[in-house]
Amino acid sequence: MSTQSSEACVALVGHPNTGKTTLFNALTGQNQKIGNYTGVTVEKRSGDFFTPHGKKIELVDLPGCYSLIPNSPDEAVTRDALLGDLSEEETPDLVLCVLDAANLERHLYLLQQVLDLGCPVLAVLNKVDLAEQMGLRIDPAQLSKDFDIPFIAISGNKQRGVTQLKQAIRFPLPQAPGRCWQGSPEIEKTLKHLEKTLAEQNIPRPAAHAIQALSDPTYEVGNLTAPTGLDEQISKKRFEIIQAAIDNGVRRPDQSPLSLTDKLDHWLLHPFWGWAFFSVLMFTVFWSIFRFAETPMGWIESLQTATQNWIGSFMSEGDFKSLIIDGIIAGVGGVLVFLPQIILLFFFISLLESSGYMARAAYLMDGIMNKVGLSGKSFLPLLSGYACAIPGIMATRTIPNAKERLATILILPWTSCTARLPVYVLIIPLMVTGTFAQGAALFGIYALGTITALLTAKILKPRLGAAEAPQFILELPPYHRPQISYILKQVWERASAFLKKAGTVILGLSIILWFLDTYPKSDSDDPVVQQAASFNGKIGKAIEPIVAPLGWDSRMGTAMIASFAAREVFRSSLAISYATDEEEEETLRAQLTASTRKDGSMLYTPLVGLSIIIFFIYALQCLPTTAVVRRETNSWKWALAQLGGMTLFAYLAALIVYQTGLLLGFT
Amino acid sequence: MSSLALDLELDSALTLSQAAMGCEFQIRQVEGPACRQLREIGFCEQMRVKKLTNGRNMLCTICGTRLALSKDLADQIMVIPA
């Protein structure tokens, strides 16, 4: 059942937080590819590795799940992959069931379910070092005997036992031991009947489908109506086997001393100190993004200017030189300058994830989330939204409650993503000076977006239809030293995605914007006259009546229209349009500060800056997000209502802020 | 254990949300709409559970894992002192 190039397909199965992905990385190294399962938006992670005997193995990292009775679309993929129900996906030749040795009792149920499906299984006892520290005594040989499959002890984090694991994946692969329990006569009779019916309907692996259908009353296969009420009996039978295996193969110490996690959680989950730490931590993250990115941003800006001067020095005047310097370098460079901030943001998010603190933040936030009808489960998708709305929306699949998931998707774009950061960072210094004040302003922007999102959820949730109160259950992994390799990998993936976007979408849009800004040509040499004659000038004039009440000029209006393709383009668009101005200012910010209205008054006043920022906090200017919302909600209605609603809200909010500011006497 | 003995024991059992903080318990019964989900995550009969905090979302450890669960879920877990 393997692909032409590899000799076997091996699937990784396990609970979330078992170290499945760490093991996947340790086995496959750099030979990984990420795609999607056909027909569903669940990420498929696969890679290759060679056994010590030189056999090529394809390894698939299936989504983490607590059981094969799914609570979310991700978990359903794991079940379907093991049953061979995914079209275009091969049934695994071997399943590596990753178990957390420190919590073996909780993990054996999934192993038992996989065995019941008749899959060949190799059990991987991960985190054995942690189990030893906790004083647990595990006997892998006894467990192997009880379950009739090999148990390999490893420590994925420390790369211990990975070679032994590779050696264990040898040909011929282990045989499937099958079900190791005998049910009541009623169960056995029903299973036989179901199996026969499924075989008659030409369903492959009828025995596996029959046990799955009987264990999960919600599972549908063929034209089968499985009797209900036996699932409870099957589940009890499985727990009996597990309990017996634990009694034989695992010894726990009677009293475990207070661990570092216990001591840290005493403070970090404290009703007062927990919140104090969380607030200080979040503020520090935003302050650091400003403070530590300053120097590398200066380098990138200097490099951009030097490149423009260097290329300009040997090119003759003309449209081609203008395209290279004012179009491509100004446009792409204007966005690239934010690479250090994006790296820092992802560094902090990965650091919090890797240290185990992120789940604590979800626990703390559950109280607030509950007040607006959501649960702590919505916190992680919302937090991912600060990086990028798309993975955030995809992460909502872990929310079991459908209404809560929809409400989270609808409000998620108001958690400011990194694409907005270039705009904020450009505009904030026009409003306030000093690193502390700028950090506080950035924190305030993020807080405003979040608060509005939560209030909207409160208004929206009851209108989405009646639903049961969200039930909250969350595993809090032990704190551990952050894994530098994981952090670097995350940062690299995001930074390279940003660079790729800058080199493709933003480069293309910069060229189009330059074209619209340069043509048609006017007879005058005056850049202001030329700008007015260009396509952009005309578009800007046409929309000026709409954006003028926000305090914006036509160039900002054009930039705003362009930014609906990608928000970062706002900065590129301004960079391109101001690059043609008379002032020979070095940076875009200096050009903006120096720009004036027709009456000679300053254009970018703090009030105008605030109006721009308010618009950007609330507008949904990202077509890929709309496409993902449509896919995840399976409805154009919600996707378009979100796009229209957020744009209108953004316009009205910016209008109210600017006009109120004027009434209060600000300029 | 006979069903009468189990019934008597259950009469004296508490829900996990009623149980005292800082003490260790043994799970006697998991009953309610979310019982399957609770069992799958580790709250099975016979397991030992230590309750760490009270509140709307309580913290507990089961087999060395820390879990946070809401009160309505904790109400579905019947425990006796270990």
C-alpha cells in the first residue's frame, strides 16, 4: 500500500502534546512536506526516512486525538486514515502509536482502539526520562506481552531511543495482533452480523468498520444501522484490559513530591498574581517588538537606500529606472523592513507555546471568554490570529461546539495580524514619540481590537442560535525548557512565508501600483501634476469624497483600496506615491511627516494617524482570509457578511473618531 | 463488588466539584452527557484524582497530568476518598 518510491507507509498516532511532532521531526529531519487532505482543510504533514537497512519509509503525522470517536474534523481525519476511508490516501502499513510514558493510563485507550481496528501497531513510549523523574516504573516487556505488540521506550526531546525505533521498523513489519478482548455474546453476535452486512456491501476491511460502527453510534458507514447502547459496554471492556495491563506493567510512587510545575502554577494560575504576570508578559512582548526590532530595521532601511542610490548611479533617467527604484525597491523594501518585527512576534509566540505557558493563558482567559459566551478553547485560535488570521481560523477546528466555533471565526480577524503591523509601526511614530509611549500605543491597538472582538462575540453568539453552554476541559502540559530547534523552525517557516509573499504578491502589486502611478503621462514635469494625471490620481480623486470625511487625502484612499489585496501593500503604495514627491526625504516616515495639504497644513496629524489606525484595526482587508472563512464555514453568506460588515464598521469607526476629534478641537 | 455494595458506596460519594481541595480521591462513577469524553481524557472508574483548586474551572491531576475542567463536567464525576 506504499507509494512507488517508498516501501511502506507508516502513520503516527497519539494524543495532543505527546511529542508526536517532535518524533516526526526527529525521524524525517528536513524531508518533510505539508499539504491538505483531499476535501477537508486539515493539514497533512508527511515526510520520508530510511531504516538502518536502507528501506525508504513514508511517515505521515496524523492529527492528534484523544480517541477514535472524533470531537472535531481533525480527529475524524485520523479515524478515517486508519480505516482507509480517505480517498487518495493509502492505508498505513504500520501505525506508530505514540504514548506519553508519564501518563500511560490515559493513553492506552487510544492504543486499544487502534488495535481493535486490526492495524499493525508499534507502541512508542515517549518521555520515558520524565516518567523516571516522576518515580514511575514501567515494564515495556510486560506491556508488550499484554498487548502482543512491540513497545519501544524513547525520549523524543533528547533524541534518545530514536535509532532503536528505526531499527524496530524493520521488514517484515509487525503483524496486526487484532482485538485482544472478547465481548459479551450480544456484542460478538452483533459484530459478526455487521461484518457480514458490510462485506456484502463491498466495504473494505469490514471487521474494522464493524467495530468502529458499534463503538461510535454517530459513525456512518455503508447502508448500515448499527444498534446503539453497546458502545458503553465496549468502552468498559477496553478499560478493563487497560487496568489489568497497568496493574501488571506500571508502578507509581505513592506520594509524588511537589514538582516545579506545581510550584510555578501556584503563582501563575493565581487569581491575582496569575493575571498580573499575564498582563506584564503581554506588555513586555509588545514593547520588545518595538524596542529590539529598531536596530535591524534601521539596517534594512539603510540597505534599501544604499541599493536605490547604487542602482540609480549607473542607470540613465527614464521609466525603467523609475520602475526599479520607485516601484520595485521602494515597494518591496517598504514591506521587508518589517521582517525583524514579524520574526520577534513569532519568536515570542513559539517561546510561550514551547514552554507550556500558552495553555495556562487559555485557562486564565476562560473566565473572560465565558462572559462573552466563548470558552478558553477560543483563546488559542484568537492568539494565533495575532500572527495571521488564516492559521487562527484553521485552529478553531479544535473547538467542539459549532456555534462557538462560528462566533470565533467571525470575530477572529479583529485580533490584529502581523500584516497590519507595518501600517501601525509606520503611523504610531507620527502620533506619539518615545519607545515606551509607542509600545503602549501598540499594546492599546491590540487591546482595542481584542475588546471589540469579544464584545461582538457577546452580541453575536445568542443570535447564532441556541447552543449548550461551552464545556471546558484542557490539558496543562508540564513547564519545560523551551526547545530552541522548535522555536527556530517556527520562526523560519513564518519568516520565509513572509519573504515569499514579499517576493511574489507584493512585488507584483508594487509593479501594478507603480504603473498606475506613472501612467498615463502628463506633459508637465511637476510630480504633483503628473500624480494627478495618473490612473491612481484619478482613482484617488474618485474616492476622495468617500475618504475625505476620515481626514485622508486621495493618495491614502488609493493606498487603502490597494491594501484590500494585502494589507502590507498600504505601505508600499504610499512609498511608491510619495517617492515621486519633490522632497528628497530619506525614509517614508519623514516623507509623510513633511507632506502637506493644499492649504499648507500638515497632512499626517495625530488625528489622521488615529483615523488610519482605527480603520486598519477593524477592516478585513485580506482576500485569502475571506476564502478560508468560506471554506471553514462552508458558506459564502458568512464569509461575505464578515467582509462587508467589518469594512463598514471600520469606515464608521474611523469616521466617528476623526469627526469627534475635530469637534473636540484637535486638528 | 456486589451492586448493593456499589450503591451504598455511591451514596457516600461526592461529585468532584463538591470534593475538598488538596485531597486525593478515587473515581467511582462517571455518569452524564459528557461521560465518554471524560473517560477518553482519563477520568475513568478506579483512577485516582487529586483536586488542586476550586472555582468555576477547577484544576486536578490524574495520572500525573494536570487538567482544567469546568464545574458542569466535574459534576459528572463521582469520587470517594482514596
